[in-house]
Amino acid sequence: MSPPLITLSNLGFAWPGQPELLDIPDFTLARGETLFLKGPSGSGKTTLLGLLGGVQLAQRGTIQLLGQDLSGLSSSARDRFRVDHTGYIFQQFNLLPFLSVRENVELPCRFSRLRAERAVQRHGSVTEAAAQLLAHLGLKDASLLERRADSLSIGQQQRVAAARALIGQPELVIADEPTSALDADAREAFLHLLFAECREAGASLLFVSHDQSLASLFDRSLSLAELNRAATPAEA
């Protein structure tokens, strides 16, 4: 059995002058697993995602991704490690409006030689990788590739954001409330496409949301309050 993709051990984090926000004794995410993590507003979920990406460092404990202890890396090395191995789908998508759809999807490959090489190996070129991912996620119209990202509908922007997260086969895909603007049918359809692409790429998916109705679609479901000993009774 392969080692977990993510391992947290005795993790503790507090913002300066504030009580401890996160106290997580242990947590693992298996390679290829899809995990639904329920996290209401104010529960520390955004902070946890920042810690997993190495944007912040915990005051105690360890976070290992692919066996690498993130606290043992310099700030610049954490940035490189994050872009090489982690794809993000943000709640507001965070597409660059002045870039085309294609340029937005290709962006991680500009910053990560590893992901660019993987994209070329799998699809022949970074541009073809972007086009294939978009097609698999339901954007088959080639004319969309050169349109500005801010000219798209919310549903189209969501798929562009997912393609950007997936390009170059990062081992971990983190999704932070990416379906909150969609209706129920569109949410479920998008998730099935996202699962298929994660399986194809061999990626683990950590999906954070407060929408419990989606939980049954995942391999595993957890509440952040179950993991976090610092959670208030209201969060639990």
C-alpha cells in the first residue's frame, strides 16, 4: 500500500494575538482519494488550505505532502513545491480577466517546468493539454480558447478554473467552495467531470464546502470540526 499523499501530525496554528484556531492531532489523505471536507465560514478551513499549500507555517506539528515536510523548506522552495504539486480551484475562480481562456489554463505551466513537461508528455504540447482538458470539462468549442476569461459565464469560468488546476497532473487538487454559484444539477454534473479528470491524472481531490448534499458523491466525508480539537461547540 502506497504512503498517504498528505499527512498532518499534531498540527497547531493561531493568528498573532488570537486563540488557537487549528489543533489537528492527525489527518491523512490517500493518493487518488476524493475527500469532502465540510467547513463552515470561520472554522479555519481557509487557513488549513493555506497551510497545506505552504502559504502559512504552523506553530507546531508537521505537514507532509508527498513525504516532504513543508516546514523544512524555505519560502521560495515552498512556492515552487506548491506550483509543482498542487492545483487550486478557488471559490471566485481567480481567473486573470485580461488573459484568454487558453492563457489562463496554461498559466501553471509557465511557473512549473515539471507541470509543463508532464503536459507535453501526455498531450504533445501545453496548448493541446489545455484544449483537451477544456473539452473533457465540457468546453468543446475551440473558439472559446482565445476569448477573454471575463467574457464567459459563471459555469464556463468554473470549468476554466478546473482545467487550470488540473493541467500538468499535480498530485493534489484543492477545491475551495467552487460550486457555490451553481444550481444543484450543474454542481453534480461538474463534480462528475472533475472526478473523471482527477482519476485520469491520478490526482487526489480535497473538496471543501459547506454544502453537505454533495458529500455522498465522494470517497470519504469529514467535518473540519471532527478533525480540529480547537473547534467551538457551534462548529461541531
